[in-house]
Amino acid sequence: MDKITFIGAGSIVFAKNVLGDCMMTPALQGFELALFDINLERLTDSEKMLTNLKKSVGSTCRVTAYTDRKEALRGAKYVINAIQVGGYDPCTITDFEIPKKYGLRQTIADTVGIGGIFRNLRTIPVMMDIAADMREVCPDALFLNYTNPMAVLTNVMNTYGGIKTVGLCHSVQVCVPHMFAHLGIDQTGVQAKIAGINHMAWLLEVTRDGEDLYPEIKRRAAEKQKESHGDMVRYEMMLKFGYYITESSEHNAEYHPYFIKKNYPELIERFQIPLDEYPRRCVEQIAGWERMRDEIVNNAELKHQRTHEYASYILEAIETGNPYKIGGNVMNHGLITNLPKEACVEVPCLVDRSGISPTYVGDLPPQCAALNLTNINTQLLTIEAAMTGKKEHIYHAAMLDPHTAAELSMDDIISMCDELIEAHGDWLPRYK
């Protein structure tokens, strides 16, 4: 029996979306859906939920929960990863509260910036352990990574893990639909080309019947900016730099040095920037889980409709040979010619029976490549820190982060990193 392994199956709603999609896909019937999570209570809940779902949708997939990760991986054809190392308490709290003492404010802190750096440093060792298990028990499996920080973790699995890996993010699928809906533009017949890096990919082209839609998009966006709304950062970046960015405004507010600034506190209100947004979401999700639990986990009549998540469509394309286009995170092997070859980039990819084939993009507009590079610098130095064990590269990564460098002195950045390392304790390996 072919096998799809889901690591981090305690993410129950996400497991329902991704594995529920697989249950609804004819080409994936008969697959074993192997679940693993270090939280045994959540693992049991996920198994129960998916077993109920299997019955209600009439799937022939087999749901199995494993308490041994290597056995969950053994013989897998596909591995889906959705882990979060350290969780909200203590690690996310640490990522926000210590920088706040230094006057450094964040919104999401899961991609770059100080929060992204330390989320990477505690997650990379776990990813390397998963890669080692996979090399032993399923070396040819395709690894579909949904875990943030996307670019770094996908890079590490490909470069150091020896595992075929593609990183998958929601932001590419929803970029044009959400923006067009917000601006009141008809989406029918629209063609789009998106490329860059994860959470900072660029809507390079957007047309209908050969007509460039950007002039109308920018006209409407400029009008929108005259009033408060939830996407002000991205519209401002588009109007100043020329291109729309895939990821949300609350994310992009902390990727650049322009929006969260002690000396310009009025920018927070002007651009509707939700400081401490991710901790607030975590608290709400934790509080709401018990209310949701009965309707999801214990619902024998649980239903599902196939979502826009890429995973099941990728697996379907590989199994059937029917091609499917995705926005995938892959290594930059000649794809975006003005970004480093060591970087992980997000580009259009064709999926069919031969696997995932990234497409050539060429040069990004120079201003877009320059903005990508500011984040790539931090990503590559974070990888260097994790793979060499040298603390100095943690400092380098932090000092190169645009938002951090715009707010703090080098001495304060180093002190903050030291305090974060100390506070993480056993969540981090020891650094030289």
C-alpha cells in the first residue's frame, strides 16, 4: 500500500484540510495516511477526526496513528510536514517579549526578523533528524514542507538533508483573488505570473486578454489608500516599488525598515499595523480549540470539501500524469538570475508524473531583487549559524535583518541575541 505520512498531525484543522483533500482525490484512494505528532492527545484527536471523515466521505484511504516517527515514515512515498517546534508557550512568547524589552516590535515573527531567526534555529535540528530518518526508511519520498520559516527550512532539507523537498505556502494562491476582490475588479480570465521568495514574491504580470491590468490596479489602490483598510502596507509597497507582494500586510510590515519605527509611531496607525498579532492569534486559537473540538474531532458526520491547498493536487498530478501548476519553493538553480544560487526561491512549477519541474523566470525587476536580497541575507546567515554551530553567525543574521538594523545598535542586537539564546535553553543547540 502506498503511504502519505503527515508529520505534525496534531495540527488538526490543517490535517483535516490537507488529508481530507487526499481522501477526496480518486488517484489517492487506497493510500495509507500515516499520522505522527509528539503530542499524543492531539495525535489521538487527529486519528479520530480523520477516521470519522474517512467514513463520512466514503474514502478507501487507511488512517493510522504512529508514536514512532521512523515507523510513520517507513516506506512513505510522500511526506507532509506541518510541525511547530516550541509552540506558543514558551517559544513564541520568548520571540516577542525579549525583543520588546529592547524596543523592537514585531507582528508575526515567523519568517525573518528576530522571531524568524530563532524559530529557524530551534526547528532546523528537528528537520535534520527527520531528514536522517527519511534517508534510512524512505529515501525517495517527496517532502512537502508547510512549516515556517519556509525558505530556510526548505533550503536546509534540500541542501543539507538530502531530501527532495518543495515548500508550499498559501500566499501564492490567494494573492490575486484577495487583491481583486478588495479592489472590486473582476477576476474572470485573469493571467498572473508570480516569482520571488516566500512571503515576498512579486506579482510580476497580471493581464486579461493581453491587457496589462496594473494601471487600473494601481489607480484603485491609490484611492483605497486615502482611507484605512487591512492591506495598506502592501498597497504602499506596490505604489512605491511598482509591484504587489504575495504575503499579507501584517507580515510585510516587519520585513522592511519602513513601517515599524520608534521615531515614527504615527505609522502604526496610519498603515493599520497590528503589533503582536501572532501571539494574539495564538491565545484566541488556544481558547477556541475546546469549543471547536466536539464539532471537529467527535463529529461522526464530519464533512469536507476539497480546499485550495496544493498538496493533494501535487500528489494527484504525480500519480496520474495530468499536469498541474503550482507556486513552489525550490532551490535557485538558474531560475531567478539576479538572486543567489544558494537561495530558496518561490517560482511557478509544473507538476506531472516526472515530479516537480520549476520554471525559468530570469531577472526580477532590480528593485524587487534588491528587496528580496535584504531578506535572503538574513536567511543564508541563519543557515550558516545552524549548520556551523557558530554564535557569531546568529549575530550576523540579526544585524542584517532590515527591521532590526533600522531600530537597534549593533551592541543591542548582540545583547538581545544573547538573551534570546539564554532564554531558549534546551530548545536550542549549544553555539560556539
